[in-house]
Amino acid sequence: MPQTIPVLELSGNPYDRGVIHGKAQKDLILDFIESVVQVHQENNSLLKVDRSSLNRFCLRNLGFLQRFSPDLVEEMYGIAAGSGADFEDILLLNCFLELEDLRAPALGGSIMPDQLWGCTSFNVPAEVTETGLPYIGQTYDMEKYYQKYLTLLRISNENGPEMLVVTLAGILGLNGINSAGVGAVINKVVATDARPGVIYPFIMRSALASERIGDALGAAIFTPRASGLNYQFSGDSIAFCAETSAARYQLLDCSKGLAHTNHFVGSEMGQFETANWLSHGGSMVRKQVADTFLEKNRGRLTPDLLKELSGNHINHPRSICAHGFDGEPETTAFHTIFGVIISPSQGWLELCPGNPCQNEYVRYEL
């Protein structure tokens, strides 16, 4: 039987949407906050972090967020009110990928050199699929404990398209699709120019609120970002892969299908690679495996084949379908917490909680 994922119906003004989210997942959100603080204390022992220091780090972004999207700030206030959490702690949850940059530049490479790996995304235009339709998707890899907070948001917006947004309890959004035919996924890259700025869930929700794919792309590349990320977009018979650091970006050619992992590959972006963040070749292996798979199956790619790719175990456990090492605790074991396949033109996404090699994909439609 497929695992059940909570589906929240969010409507009304931004604050009201947040209150619905916060009330529905109060216990999960409060537990998530405690877990994030605990895990960063365990994983950053040399940094001597505590909740107040993590909150101060995240609050540096607030002014940028208020200028970028007051509505999404209001939604976070609503999540805080609905769950009974402090606003600063909801902001902390939403900065979870930016916190990777906190530990990476100075100490991350030496503290956790053998444990870190991450997401694999893929972008498949209509020209290379069997169906003549584009698809986009990814495996989403984080410490295993994140999986328990997996949630799907169905968001009604009076002033924009309806959205299906994959997320974690208390977070505005990780990836998804909208009724205007725009789909978006990501994978983390750790850039040396990380700074206070606009955080990833704000960029993702802004992109998915867009009526046009050009506006979605613009939300990613023309925004004062806080950190580096690779964004993959598909929609309106066109696709984009945008490698970003905090201050720079480069568009990669994805016209024949493209996979991306956790290192910069653009000729202009390698200069921003954080030294020692990648201490093994797992990211390179996953990219080559995925690109080879897309090339081998060009012209006959289907959602089922992309699901097969998401369960690939070459270089296990640092594989596309990631499992962590035997005996690792869930607070440090990097693990595929979900896989997603998106059909922007048909208005659906298929979501698999946990490892695609073990669990089933379930379709959700706008």
C-alpha cells in the first residue's frame, strides 16, 4: 500500500493560509523545530550553535524577504500563529538549506566530509520523450529524519494559478507545479558567496505563483539570493536549468534532457564551488549515471522510465536513490526523503515518500 502523505488545502489571504497550515501540523512543526536545532548542534559541535544563534543567522534574511514578498512573510506569521511557534522558529525552518552554507565554508568540509550528498534533478523536454510531453523531477535527499515531516500543499490563489507544492511541515515549499503549466525542482549547490538575502522557499513559491515560465525563471535568477541552488523549470514548450550562486547565475542547455546534482558544471560557475564541501565523487557519479540514462533512452522517455531512474543504486549508498550507511542515525544519514515526477502540461505530479526503490509513486492532480 502507498504511504499516506498529508494533503493540506490552503486558501484565503496569506495569513489565513498560514494559520491553516500551522493548525493542521502543529505537533509536527513544533517537533521539527526541536529536531533542526538538535541536529545542527550535533553536526556543528565546533560552532557551538544553539537556537538563538541559529535564529540570529536566519533573521539576517528577513529584510530581504519583506521586500521580496510581504505576502509570504505574512504566511509565515500565520504558520507561527496556527502552530503556536515563534515566528523566528518558522523562519529557521524555512532557512534549512541556507543553514547548510553556515556550516560549509569554514568547517563543513572537515566536520562531515564523508556523510554529505544530496538531490538529483532531471529536466526532460517534449522533444526527447515517447509521449511528446515534457517532464521534470528529482530525488530529494536530506537527513533521514526530514521524511516524517513530508507534506503536500494544494494552494488556491485568487490572484494567480492554483499550486500543488511538495514541502515539509512549516515550510512554504520545496518544489511543485501550478495550473499555468509551470513545474519546478531543485538541487543544492554550495557557493562561496552565500550572504543574507532571499531564501529558497520564497523563490520557489514565487516561481510557482507565476503565470508564465519566464516569470518563474526570473524569480530564480533576478533575485538577491541568499545562497546557491540549481533550479530546473519546465513549461510552455520550453525548459530551463539555472545554476545560481548568491550573486551570479548561468543557464545550462537542457534542450536534449539534462540531469543535475550537487556540483557546479557551468563554465562560469565553477569559481563559486565551496572547497571541501564535496569530499567524494558521489555527485559526479549521480550526474553521469542520470545523464547517460537520459541519453540512452532519448526519444522513448516516459514517467515510468524516470521512476526507474529515481531508484538507481549505482555507487550505493551515495546513489540517486540514497540510503545512508548501515547503522547511521537518522539525524546524519543522508537519504532520499521523496521522489517526484511532474507533468507540467498535464497538471499532475507523482510523489513517492522515501526511497523509490521501496515505495510507490502516487499521482496528485490540480
